[in-house]
Amino acid sequence: MTLDEITRYLHEHIPLTRHLGATVLEWDGTSVRLGAPLAPNLNHRATAFGGSLSALAILSGWALVHLALRERGLDARVVIQRTELDFEEPVAGDFSATSALPPAREWERFLATLSRHRRARVTVSSTLSTTSGVGGEHRGTYVAVLTG
Amino acid sequence: MTLDEITRYLHEHIPLTRHLGATVLEWDGTSVRLGAPLAPNLNHRATAFGGSLSALAILSGWALVHLALRERGLDARVVIQRTELDFEEPVAGDFSATSALPPAREWERFLATLSRHRRARVTVSSTLSTTSGVGGEHRGTYVAVLTG
């Protein structure tokens, strides 16, 4: 799947992602970066709406788990179970959410549980960035259920 | 301000709220309820996208603090500092986010700090509901800065 195909998948299946202007910018097998422009995500303070930042961060962690499992030939339904986001600087420009695989030991434990029970849970950290700095730190817990 | 006026304010100043279909359904001085239809907020599983649920919950807590301060004649800039959302049942219908003022002692402490330092922080709980039950529990921490 190319980055454009992943973006198209999101836009087709999660219509709000079109309004966020979310696009998949990078995927290197261990981290994924999603971006969104400021304009459609403005709030009453002319910075990015917290709900938009949260949505992009949730989506970025979801995309990471989905893509990383797929690369290992695993088809899974991935759903978010818990989200936590600490906002830092106000975001006054286009922004991105970068999610990376958790430390190897956690990730391996997740894969082992998934293979044994067909269901497992993993927590993924994401950083919201903008040109001026860090907009927030997100932790999302996702549940994967094997479907293949 | 009528409920329609508050909804209009949100739609004008936070364009994403139009795409969420967010409307203010109730405000009784101590709690506020915002609603959104399922259709524009669908995910790839035909239930509500976690990012939409998170955005409505964040908005609901923000509206509560904003409206409650306004009713006390206080003009303040209110921004979210931290959001935490535990997802429960998948949301397969239209949904709402209800936020209520925190226990009196916490709320009074918040107002006292705000009046003394012109800046204070408060945590607001919200429940995401749908026809079939509870979709999630949200806690948002908001910082208010007096502007008036």
C-alpha cells in the first residue's frame, strides 16, 4: 500500500478525516506520520482545536498498529480503548502526529499475546508537532483482534 | 445566549464542529449536553470514530466551563490542557456528551483561584452516551484566564 492509498482508505472509511485534511506523510515500518493543515482545524483562538489534535493523534496510533500488523501478514481489527493527551504549546500552524512502535519488549509481548489469544492490547505514544514546536504528547491504547 | 446561539458560535469559530454536526442540546446552569449524529462520524467499523467522540467530549467540557463562568459574569479564555477518554461500548447511533460541574468544593476552589490569580485550572468529567448505553468516560482539564 502506498501512502496515498492509506490516505484514500482513511478518507473513504472515516469521513471526518477528509474534513480534518488528514494525510499519511510517512511510514517506514516502525513509525508513521500523519499531517493536517491548520485552516480546517482552527478554534476560536486562531490556533488548532484540541478535538482536531486529539483526532489526528488517535488516528496516527491506529494507523501505526494497523500498518505494523499488516506488514507482518496479520489482518486485525484495531480499535482504540483509551486516549490521553497532554497539550503543550498552542498549535498555530499546520501540524503532524508521529507515532512510533513501543519498546521492542512490549511490542514482542503484544505480538505473542495476539498470536496466542487472537486478541491483545498495546499502548502507542505519539507526538504532535508544528513548525513552532511540540503541540502535545499522546498515549493511545489499542486493542487488536485477529480477523484473518 | 440561547442554545442555538451557542451552537452557532461553535460552528462559526470552530469549523470542524460543523462537520461533526455538533449541537448544544441542553444547558441548565450546572450541566451541558452536546449531541452529534452518527453519519458524519462513522469509522471503518460502521460505529463512531474515536476522534469524533473525543472531539465532542472535549467540546462539551469546554462549553460547560465557558458557560458557567459567563453566567457568573466572568469573561475568560478557556483552553484544554489535558484530555483522557476511556472508551466503553462501540457507539452505533447518534451520540451525546454530557458534562457536569465538578463537586462544589472543587468548583469553589477554582473560582477562588481564578479571582485571586486571574488564572485557574479545573477538571470536568463528561459521559458519552448513545441509545444503547455508555460510549465512554472523559476527563478534561481546562485552564481559564480572565480577560474581562
